[in-house]
Amino acid sequence: MSSFNKILEASAKHPPAEGVKYQYGTAGFRMKADVLDSVVFRCGLVASLRSRSLGGKTIGVMITASHNPPVDNGVKLVDPTGEMLIASWEAYATEMANAKTDQELVELYKALAAKNRIDLSTPTHVVFARDTRASGSRLAACLNDALVACEAGITDYKILTTPQLHYIVRCINTKGTDEEYGEPTEKGYYEKLSSAFKLAMKNKKSSGALTVDCANGVGGPKLLELIKYLPPKDESLDIKVVNDNVHNPDSLNVECGADFVKTSQRAPPSSKAGPIDRCCSLDGDADRIVYYFTDKRGVFHLLDGDRIAALAAAFLADLSRQSGLADILKIGVVQTAYANGASTKYIEKDLRLAVRCTPTGVKYLHHEATNFDIGVYFEANGHGTVIFSDYARKNIASHEPKSPAQQDALEILQALTQLINQAVGDALSDMLLVEVVLAHKGWGPEEWLGIYNDLPNRLVRVVVTDRNVFVAEDAERRLVTPKGAQPAIDEAVKKVRQGRSFARASGTEDAVRVYAEAETRAEADDLANKVAAIVKQYG
Ligand code: G16
């Protein structure tokens, strides 16, 4: 049977849901799991074509809906360097997902191959994994059917965090090259992180325990595994794992996890942490992390992605100065419109580092961060990492220290190039990075909080009839349509001290998000409500 016929036959078993329009969004396709079978099947076809278009390089497919509710699921593709799929191929994936019939799908497959001059006899390799959602194994089977039909080389890594799959893809594609990233196994991931962590800590011990809320998702079992590779808790870092119940998939992200904490600006109700206890929350696929604590008066304080970026950038700037590399390494920070104005001011004015703003979606931030030698990028929601350019890595590896102090700083910097996931934002790697910085500075969460004062802010989710009418520009800070909405928002912002607000369509949920900040909590809440009302009126 020809491979086209095999695809036709296999596709017939995964018909698309009627009347659903699919869109490869901020983080791939994401919606109710019961309408995703055909989409995941078709992503298998796209992944194998993408692999063939790159001469057989390994492509990853991750089945997850991250922070979304348990009934949702999603699928996203990983490019050979471990980064997100490039934008032109996102469009192909959307086209394939919306093909009405099996015949139309095969025609599109052929057209895509012809357009990109893909030799369909090239060997291809696709690796995949999933989070702990109940629908994951069914969707993985749909993906597998597609890969078998197009005669792809397949490796099923079963259950992994999203960043672990990105890591593995990068490792496979760099094996045997100068850029070799590590062992392409889960064990290789733990070994790389733990040995870099030991070197970066330089025998420092963090003070007090760290409580990690794992959102009842895949981060739980994976963190427990990572802990086995870390130094004993009394020697370096004592981690208490909570919300790690993956046996009840319905509890995923419910009243816990990074998105809950960031959006509701409070600790998970299940938290038993005491005053000043350092806590953090991962999201459903462990690619985001936020820290927080409650002070002695019982007031909750969030240390979000902006704070992690500021902490990491300050530490990296110190290390590059102390190691004698400051003159040759350009450090910069990339944020989105959600970044608190106070964090931007702190990074630009106090740290004297460049700040860039991009639309939401790590692919945009990651790309912008490559313009720096050390690019720190974080979304306020805790999704981000630090990337080192080839130039930076080579200089950090080969620099001759001129004093023991330079040597010390250089060794920490070298360890950080290994500790920080270079492929994508990774909650577990980011957590270890934060712990290294706090341990070296001898800081607890209060000192970290003290580096600047956040402007009070509010995030509101507004459900509208069609979120697609909300089209934004200027890194999503201004609405182009619906006509009249932006002037109305401008009017509301003008009336508030230090006011800033914007509305943008979510790329992962069927809603419009509104962000507002102002000088006081009351003004921020009021502004958010006013802008939400404008969105409702125009939506
Ligand atoms: C995904 C993306 C993030 C984005 C978030 C929310 O995160 O990877 O870059 O900030 O969705 O996006 P939106 O506001 O467009 O819904 P995750 O952790 O859910 O994969």
C-alpha cells in the first residue's frame, strides 16, 4: 500500500469534530480533549514532514494543556534545537487541522511536501511525550497512528514535563556535534541539572525548606525523581513536595499551581506554609514557576516571573563583572506587556540593563533574547529562562581568571550555563536557579521582595462571543479592533495615577485577558473592572 493510502486509511479512524475551527495558538492547539483526536493525528503528519524537510532531524510532539483545566488537552511541536515550532509551520499545522475530509488532508500533505521540496523517502524521527491528563494516552495513540502511517521513526517517552521533552529533542539533534547538549534521556536530564546545581551552589546551603506545589501534575513525580539526584537536604536544599497527586487527574491545576497563584494572587488553599516560608508553584506541565510567601502579618506576597527575571539578571550581571567578562557580554531582559512597570524600571534604572517587550508567547521572547549575549526572558506568569549565545558560552568556558575571586565567579557562571535550560522555560531548572541565587546572596523571600515595590495590578479573564475580533498591535499593548475599544481604554487609563492597562485575546483559552496596574490596589482593581466592561461592551 502506498504511504498516501496508509495515511488515508489511518485518517479515516480519526475524523475531525464537526463545526470546530482549529488554530495553532500561543502554545499549539489547545481545547476540550474530546475534539482533539483528529488534530493530534494530523500533528503527527506535520511533525514527520517537518522532520523530513530538515533532512531527518528529530522533531518533538508534546501532548499537554499545561495550565488549562483537566478536561482540556493540547498538542505542540518542538523544533530540532528544542525551541518552539517556527511560525510558518504553525500555519501549515492549522491548515492540516482544518481539512474537512481525509482526501483533502492527503492533498494538503502532498502540497506541503511539494512546496517545501520534501523528499518523502527521507528517514524521519519524531519523539513524543504527554503530561498526566486522563486523555493523554488516547491522544498519544492517535499521534502514533499518524507516525506509523507516514513511516516515521518513533520514540514514545511516555510521561514527561514539557521542558524535559524539549531537552531530549535538543540532545538528540546535537549528539556528536560541538554543541552536544546532554544525554537524551530523562536520567540524563536529572544528571545534568543536579551536577550543575552542585557546582553552582559551591557548598552554600539554602536557608529553610522550600515548599513546592506541583499543581497535581507531571511536575510532582518528576521533581521527586530529581530530588534523588540532588545533594542530601541537610547539605544544600530541603524541598517539600505538595500537591503531587497525579492519581486523580481531575485535581490538576484545581486551586493550586502557578496559574492559580498568579491569577488569584493567593497561596493554594491547601498550603500549610508558615510565615516567611519560601514557597513556589509549578504549572500543569512544569514549564512555569512562581514563588511566594506570607509575611509575619499574614500578608501574601507574590514573587512572579518579573521577580525571577530581575533576580537572575542582577546575579548574572554581578557574576560577569566579578569574573572580568562584563565588557564583552551584553546582558538584556525580555518581557511582555504583563510585566509590572516597577520591574521594568528596576531593571533599566537600577541594574542599567536593556529591556525589550514582545507579544505573549515564549517563542517571541526567546527569539528576542537571542539578540543578547546573555538574554534573560520571563513572562510575568513565570514562563521563561536565560539563554547564552555561542559567543557568551565560548568566552565563559575559555576565559582565564586573573584572581581567585574571578575564578570563583567564573565557575558559578560556567555552572549556570549548564543548569539553565537553553531550549525553553523550565520550572525545575528555574527553581534551582532561584535557589542558587538566594543561597549566594544569603537572602530569604523578604529580601528578594525588597528589591523594588510592585505596582498593584489585576488580571481579569473576560468571556466574549468571539475573541478573534480583538486584534492587538504594539506588542499587544493596543487594540486595533474592535474600532473604538482602544480610545475607550485610553480614556479610562488617563483617570488613574500610574495607570496602565491593555486587553488581548488569549491564545490558549476562549477568552480575552485584561491587565491593569495603578498606584493603589483600589485604582488597579477599578481600572481592570472598567476595561473589562469595555471589552464586554465591544465583544
Ligand atoms: C502558554 C504559553 C505562554 C503564555 C500562556 C498564556 O503557557 O506558553 O507563553 O503566557 O500560555 O497565553 P495566553 O494568554 O495567550 O492564553 P502554558 O504554560 O499554558 O503553556
